[in-house]
Amino acid sequence: MSLPAFDTLKFVETLQENGAFNTKQAKAMNMAFSETLNTSLVTQADLLRVESEIKSEIKEIKINFEGKFRLLHWMNGFTLAMVTTLVVKIFIN
């Protein structure tokens, strides 16, 4: 994915034309803006890497959840068996 072209000369000239910046200030603003463009944008590779990391973490969470759900299933079954045993014992005595 390529970055859009940035016309640095036109940027400097626009800043100077408005009278808000002198040549030195306009060039400094241009340099700062150019550096920001080159370092702050996310690339396709960055997005794919983060997507892969997120999918991996989701898979780990899913596996962990399935294990806990299985344990909870057994605990509920055991509790139901104990309650049933107590109810039967109360009605038999």
C-alpha cells in the first residue's frame, strides 16, 4: 500500500503566501509534517500483524473458556446428583 504523494514545495509556498510563516518557519513546519506522515501511518503489514495477534489471543481465550465451561458442567452435574440424593433420602426416611 503506497502513501499518497505530498508536494512539500507547494506546502511551503502555501504557508508563505498566507503571510503567517516566513521561509524558515514554513520549512520547519514542512519537515515536521513530512516526518509525521512517514512515521505515523499504519501500513497493511501492521494491520495484518495485529489481526493475527488478536486472532491468536481470541483462540487462547476460547480454549480457556471451553475448559472452564467443561469444569462447570461437571460441577453442576455433581451438585444435581447430591441434591437428588438428599431429596430421595428425605422422602424415604
